[in-house]
Amino acid sequence: MEWTKVTVATVNEAVEAIANILTENGAEGIQIEDAADYEHLKAKPDQIIDLDSIPHLETGAAVSAFFPETVFVPEKLPLIEQRVAQLTDFGLAIGSGKVTLAQVADDDWATAWKKYYQPTRLTRFLTVVPSWTDYQPTDEREALIRMDPGMAFGTGTHPTTHLSVQMLEMVLRGGESLIDVGTGSGVLSIAAAHLGVNDIRAYDVDQVAVDAAKENFALNPVTAGIDAHPNDLLNGITTKADVIVANILAEIIVPLIPQAKALLNDNGHLLLAGIIADKEALIRETLAANDFVVQEALHMGDWVALITRQKTDDD
């Protein structure tokens, strides 16, 4: 089978938004190459892989989508180019935004993409590991998050995922209930399960993402019992939780905040990531308008994550 590869030249802060645009236009797999991922891995003192063996960009980022031969890609290009260009209206830098096409054989893709996906230490005690590797923990306290990204992958774990898992480690003590909004691959739900959460509900607007998350849950016995379903943010959800975590774009976080306010238990936490620095003020204003207090802000490059809770009489 032949695939059409559509590649968008961009920068770090736009990769997730562009990946979403390509997926919505019928892509069956996404490849992300990001120089920032490589530099972040290079800076980690506890690096566990040979970085020289990983193909990588020197600057910027590239998001590639793979379309089956049943899709006539040329007719989709104008819309893709238009939507990529419109990301600047949301304050996202897109770099050149240049879109290119190439043909790729099925066998070439199936064997080549795995070299980009390597074990990645998210925190001191949590490591994401490709399902096909035989990586063994280097510390008895190290927990492995087994993942099979299928044909959707990047050169490393995105900074917003690192920040999200760091927030979970800072807040969770075990025994909580948690809602994972925009679960995607399910990595945050799996991390939460390793950290002792025993009641996890994972939602994503995309059925494909929910199915992928369920496949990853099946690779991690600790996730037995996770409830995963398609849902638009928290619309229609009535059962409260101790923690709500969302690693999504700032523009989507804005309508989520008032929904989360109604669904948090007393003394609960709302953990927000996926916020580009230019949008931090907007998110803080929306939080304040909904009686949330920011307890701590975490930063990684141009990305911000916020640990928040409901305001009390003492604030």
C-alpha cells in the first residue's frame, strides 16, 4: 500500500495544534520531529539512551501526516494550509508553515518510524517505554509506562507531558479519584495509576484517541479499571473527582475551567498544561473569574503548567 506523507515545517509550540489539524483531515498517523525534544533529552543528567543514534532536527520542528491511498490529498491541501496559517490568530508561532508532499511505501514506514521512539524518563520514578523494547528499570522505585504509539509518534516526550506528570507527582498521595480530560494516548492516566489513584476516568473528544488509550491501558496492568470514553471536555459529566488534569491547548482550557469548578471535590486540584507562555495571563484571568487560586506554576521552555485549587475563605 502507498501512503501520501504531508509534512508541515513549523516550530515547537505549534506541533500539537498542527497534528490535530492533520488528524481531523483524515490522517491515519502522525510523526513529530522536534529539535526541542532532542535538546531537552540532551540536557537530562539521567539520560538512558544513546542520543547520537536518534535522527533529529537541528532547529524547528516538522509534523508529518500519513494518508492512505484512498484519500485524494491534493484537494485537502488548501484547507490544511489555511488552518495552519490561522493558528497565528490564537497566538501560536508556526515558523514557515510550509507544506510538502511525498509518497511512502507501507513497509518503509512500518520499519522506519520506530527508531524515533525511545525510552524517555519523565520524572525520577516514571519512564515511558515503547512496548516492543526490553528496557529494564535502573532503580527499584522506577515505574514503567508501556506505550505503543502505533503510527503516531515523536522524537521524544513533549514538554507539556513532562510538566503534567510532574504536577501529578506533586499533588497525588494515593487513593484519589481523577478525571483525565483530553487523554490522547492515555499517558497521564497510566502515570496517575502508578501514583496510587484508584478511580480514573479518561475522556477525549476523538474516538480514535480513546481506542488508542485503551490499547495502551491494556499494556499496563496497573490501569485495570480505568473508565475511558469519548466526550467533549466535561459536558454531561456529573460525578465529581479529587483531581482533574488537562493537557490541552489554552483556548480549549478556557471553557473547561468553569466545568471543572462544578466537578471538583472539596480541597480538589485542577492541573492544567498545554499553555503557551503568551496565553498564561488569559488562563490566570479565567481561573480567577471562577474562584480558582494558582498554587504553583511550572515552566519548561515556552510552556507553562499550573497547579490550582478552589479559593477558600482564608484566601
